[in-house]
Amino acid sequence: MIKEIMNEKIDAKGYSPLALAYIGDCIFELLVRTMLVKKENKQVYKYHKEAVKYVKASAQASISKSIEHMLSEEEIAVFKRGRNSKSKPPKNADTLEYKYATGFEALIGYLYLKGDMERIYKIVDEGIKELDV
């Protein structure tokens, strides 16, 4: 059943920006965790501490600004839909950063549902390079 669902082609444009951000958040965090675990073997709390540096709203906002130049018109439209969606940031997050992070997550979710992992890898690689500088 899961395999069929994973291989099913869908129209990702039909999803709400917050639904796209919901799955995009998960995919981005999975990529970050995989990167950290494959880099070296260490205690879980150390992975978590390092992962937070990448997945927090301020980091995702930074990533979204650094990848803007490489986005297609279609990707910019998805990003803007996510950024402009009605969502309430957590108490500890800056509203503008949270909006940009939601736009980034929506873009990742959109590309994931389209099945375009190669594009996700390019975008995430570029964004993480910017954070690591």
C-alpha cells in the first residue's frame, strides 16, 4: 500500500500552501538529519542540537533568501503562496522569518510531491552552503 501511494503521481499545485509546508518541513528535517548522521556517529542530543541550527525558522528564512536567485517562476509562485499563507508563528519566532520559513517549506513540499528530489537536493545544498559560511 505505501509503495503505491509513494509512486502515485499527483498534481501538487492543488494542495494548500500549508499542506505543502507540512510535508516540506518533514522532508527538509529528514535531509538535515541524514546529512548529520552520515557525517559522523555521535550522541543523539548532539545531532539534535546541530539539526536545530538548520531547521529553525531563522535558518530556513536565511536559506530561502540565499536560493531566491536560482528559483524558476513556478517555484517562486509556490514559495510566495507559502510565505503569504495565514499561519501563526510560535511565540519564540519572528513573524517575518516564520513566513519566509513557511515559504521555503512549501517549496520543498511542492517539489517532493512532484517527485523532483534532484531539485530539492540542489536547493538544499545551496542553502546549507550559505548557512555554513
